[in-house]
Amino acid sequence: MKIGIFTVLMGNKPFEEALDYFQELGLEAVEIGCGGYPGDAHCKPEELLENDSKRKEFLKAIEKRNMVISALSCHGNPIHPNKEIAKEFLEAQHKTIELAGKLGVERIITFSGCPGDHPGAKYPNWVTCPWPPDFLEILKYQWEEVAIPFWKEEVAFARKHGVKMICLEMHPGFIVYNPETLLKLREAVGEEIGANFDPSHLFWQGIDPVSAIRKLKGAIYHFHAKDTKVDPINTSTNGVLDTKPYTDEINRSWIFRTVGYGHSYEVWNDIVSNLRLVGYDWVLSIEHEDSLMSVEEGLRKAVQFLKQVVIQEPPPKVWWA
């Protein structure tokens, strides 16, 4: 496995300056935002798609620092009920897929998206319970009339451009938010659909990442190294569903943390070990969204922590049996 970084963290720095900083920290891979919610500070798909020499320069800047591209990211909601919003996300997704194909990158990362509750809706509607009965009708519409047809087309588009893996982040607020919903979509549209496994979104839902990793054997295509701290005081009163701002840390039921500040070495050792058990041997990509630490401090501590838990060498020949 390699330790990598989601480069949007240093979106305020020029690309090569950011790469130098990542290299100094000992990072080996970069996940690069190409539009959507992450933005495109370090990668303008329109420019690179049209210019072969710029693509070569882009790749050379990464390769000469002994790094690889773990994935191109365009997290968005391409099935948003507002057609203009959906169009923007879809265009970013298509350009990302096209660019990945030209760069020889096998993975793109995004969200599953969330539709509205009927064709004329203005806002997404994330259904979290089966009652009132109308909610089941909403789910049927969202899956059968919107999500499955859409992602069948996207899988075909990815195949056409040589992208083998569409890594969906299981994120509350979208129709794919846990292993069950990810596997439901994968079964319906194809094995190109897999997980960008981010334990931070699972921790606060009460999901054990190790159990989720076992369930998703063969369907984990990328990994985000991000932690979450669940506040036992606030959660015992209000539960885990929380709409307060992320900056209202002391009153929230949970907040995102740098790896190691939400869960211990033991927890992360188990996560990494189980990734190996199910055959995942790619990148642990650091995503920093810790509102209690500066970008630099949070990143440094994440790198230091992950260097203690990552498994980099091949397993041994079992000489004792």
C-alpha cells in the first residue's frame, strides 16, 4: 500500500509547489480534483484534454517526484433534480473520465448522487426510513427511474474511455451511503461500480469499518484516510443525525478528525490489516477536514500516524507451518 493525498488540501498552492511539499512529507500518490465539489485548482480537464504536450508535462511533474496518480476526483451530484446543477456535475464527470482515459488512470471518484422525490422536484430528497409509506414510493422512483438508468449509461461511458473503476464514496445525503446500497447499485449496473472507502462517513453512522470492508471484498477500489470523533455526550442526548455547522464542534454529535484523533492505532491497524485480507493493495489517500487543526499540522500528523499502520511490503512465505 502507498500513502497518498487528496491534493485539494493544498489548492491554494501552485501544482508543482504542492507536489514538492507532498514529496518532502514522504507521500507516494496524489488524488487530483478535476471539478465538482473538490474544484479543479490543480487540474483543468479542458486544457489537458486538448493538449497532448500539457498532459505529458502534467504526468512528468508527478513522475519525477516518484509519485503516482491514485485517482481523479469529481465528487458531485449528477442526478440532482435541478437540471442545470446536474448538468454541471455531469459535464465535470465526463471530462474527468475522458481525461483519466488519456492519462492512463484507471479510477475516478465521485458520489452516487441523490434525486428529488418526483420528476418536478427542485431539491434532493435523502430517504432514511420506510415510513410514512410515501417514502417507499420515493425510493422506488429514485432507484428505478433515475439512479439505475443513469449509472448504466455512465458505466458504458467509462468503458468507452478505458476507465475501469468508478469509485463511489458512501456518503450520507446520497443514495449510496453504506455497503448495502453500494452493492445494490453495483449489482444493477456493473462491476465498474465500487467503493471509495472513507471510514469517516461510516463511523458516525454506527458502521464498523472492518465489517464493511469484509462485506465489500472485491469492490473496494480506493480508500480515503479520514477519521471521525463521535461525541458521547451530545450523541447520548441527540443521536448521530446532526445538521449543526461543522464549525460548532462543541455542540455537534460528531466531527471529522485527522486520522488518530478519532480512533486509536488499534482500530486503524485492524482497518489496514483487513484491507489486505480482502485484497486491497492500493493507496490510503489522506483527506483532511479536521476543523480543530491547521491544514499543515493535520496533514503532518496524518502522515506520521499512517506510516505506523500502513502495510507496504508483500506478505511473507509462511515458514512456520
